[in-house]
Amino acid sequence: MGSARADVVLTAPQARVPLLFIEVDNCTEEAALIAQKFDKYARFFQRQEKDTDGIEKPMWRTRWSAPATDEYERVHPPVLLVFHKVGQRSAKNQIARVADLTRHHWQGRWHPQGGYHSYDRCIPIVATTLQELRAHGPAGPVFWRFGREDRQPLLDAIGNARRDAYLARRRQAVREEERRREEQMAAEREAQRPVCKDCGQKFTDDRWEATGYSRGWGERESHPHLCEDCQGRAVAAEQQAEADERERQEQERLRREAEEQAAAQKAGGWLSRFRT
């Protein structure tokens, strides 16, 4: 089934190292035996197991509380080889030989469009020596990622800066495209914004919505061709006109009643003459 027993397992998410397996060699073990350990790592990383929540996950996630990261869902956790010159073998030769024997585990696939290597389902293997660590410290450029030319600080060595930069550019391009699309939609909407037929002012958003049809014909705003201010003046003018009309009709009614009363009185006067 495959099992991995690292000399040290480091979890330091606060230092941006969610999980790191560390193997130490005193230059006494044959390179082929060291390379065989990565066959076990590969099998171990591929094993699945149900966690306490009942969800099947990579077994290594059920053993260590490394935070969930997109990077470690695609790429296996990194393994650091630290060589200490105690035995007769050369650390430099050991590193080169192990790199050659484990190529099928760490070699990525080149993406010419993005300008980076993809390491999906690969094991990032990083090597250094105790001498380099003592000379430059763990934060120095003393780590060699198999497949790369230069030595780097640990975070750069276990990471994929070119891919990160490419994805950042893509995200920025998507944001820019969304911004342009939103601006275009806003411009198209603005071009459709109604204009008051009286004063020529553009409708506010509230007025535009109020004059729409979403609430039904029966509840549609009066004077949909006018802005709020002009609508208010138009409504006031209509109300005043209605009041004036009612006043006129009332005066007309009173006039007719007075004329009818005067006519009735006049007719009554003539009749009284005939009776005498």
C-alpha cells in the first residue's frame, strides 16, 4: 500500500509552510535507496481515507492538520532532503543522483502560454546541505528544487512563482474585463435613461423605476414623461384647475338658481295682476 516515514514533519502555516516532510541523510546511504523512498511517498500521497467527518480525503490530510490549500490539492506536499557530509559520499553527487532517479516524481509539464511549469500530481523535491544552512541560514537561498537551475529561499523553492504570477495576471485580466463590461452596460443603460419632456432633465433612478411597468398598469405613476419636480408642478396645476372648475361650476349653479328664482318671482307678479 505504501507508507512514508519522514525524519521530521513540519507544519508552519504562519510561516506559509502548511506541510513539509524532511528527510536527513549523512551521505552514508546509497542514492538508489533514497530515491526508493519517493516511491513510497507517491503511493502514500495517492491513498484516500474517510476523515472523522465521513468525507474521503487524502490520507496525509487525516494525519496532519495542514490548512486546506488549492496548491496542495493539485500538487503533493513538498519533501526536503538535507544532506550532511559524514560518510564518504559527496553531498553534491548524492543530490544529482537522487534528482536523476526521481525525475518521474518531480518533473513538471511546461505551459508555453503561461510561461511556467505545472506540477499537478508531482512531488516537489527540494535539497540542501547542512553546511549551506549553517552558512546562510534557513531563510537564505540554499534550497535547490529538482528541475530548476538556481538555489532559492525555501518558500520560493517549494512554491511556483511563475504560475502564481500567471494566475495573478489572469485574475487581473478577468477583473479588467468585468470592469469594462460593467462600464459598457452602464453606458448602454444611461443612453436609455428617459428625459423629462418639460424641463429636459434626465430621470433619476427612482423616477425611472417609478415610471416603469413592474408594478402593473393600475399602479403606474402619473405623468410618466415628466421628472419628479415637473410631475409635482403638473399635479398641483391639475388640482388647481380642478378646484377652479369646481368653483366655476358652483358659481354657475348659484347664478342659475338666482335667475330661476328671479324668474319665478317675476312670473308671480304678473299672475297677481290678473287676479285683481
